[in-house]
Amino acid sequence: MTRTLKQILDELPPKRRKEIDRRFKELVNEVESLRELRRLLARSQAKVAKILKICQPAVSKIEKQTDLYLLTLRNYVEAIGGKLDVVVRLPNRKPVKVKSLEDVSKSA
């Protein structure tokens, strides 16, 4: 007899079901690429290009790159209506949000 996913999940212990639900929510908030992020926000490459003052093929190129400057990434994220945060995760420490990447010793 074939069981549905709902039936299988309903048979799990509550603790395990809660863990699965938590992980599902985490995965829903993850995207695989800048292209997917842009599509999630219903933005076209042409619209992003206009905001960035570049041509549409340049937006396509950015989305295909595997390595970006943080400035390029920040500009792209802001063009689709978001804000980029840089978080550093170190062993035995809570995550640290980096507010600025400039050298603060230069201003001292």
C-alpha cells in the first residue's frame, strides 16, 4: 500500500517533526543564485540593469559569475530592493555582523 508524504510525516515523533519543519523553513529562505533571488523578487534583468546603469547582458554576466567583488554584490542586491549584510561565523563565537569593510585605522 502506498502512503502519502503527509501520512509519513504524521507518524513521526513530535520532536522529529518539529526538526523537519524547522529545516524546511530554513531551506525556503535559501536561494541557489542571484538569478533565483532576482526572480523571487519579480525583477527583470532589464530593470536591474537600468537601476545599476549598465546593460542587460552585464546583469546576466553578474548572475553567472562564481566570484564577485562585495561592492558588485551589494549594488546588485540593492538594485533588486534588498540590503546586503556580511556575517562572519567563527568557531566558539556567536555570528558577528561586519558593519564596514573599510580600514578603520585610516580614520584614526
